[in-house]
Amino acid sequence: MILEPYFYLIAIVSVFMHGMGKGGLIGAGSFGSLLAIPMLSIFIPPFQAVAILLLPLIFMDLSLIHI
């Protein structure tokens, strides 16, 4: 388990910015979606960073299908 508070801050910011970029926000959202995995890769391996970002994005897509 990762106990560094900076990891959780970076994880929340990267998931938020990647979701905004996926939602079509122009500017910081599209730039943030490019930087989400490299930002998380500072603390954890890249495959683990992709796995962390994948679950919220799948649930975002499922919620859009359900609405």
C-alpha cells in the first residue's frame, strides 16, 4: 500500500484531468489527459498507473451508457 500523500494528490488530479479531457474540455483537460500516466509513473510503474486510470474511466463510460 502506498502511504505517500503526494501520490494520492497526483492520482486524484490525474484522474480528474484525464476525465475532463475525455469529456471534451479543451485546454487543460486535453493536455492533462496526455500527462495523466506520466504523472502517476513518478510514484508507481506505468502498467499500474494505467490500471489505476482504467477503472474510473470504464465507470464513466458505463454511467453515460446508463443515462
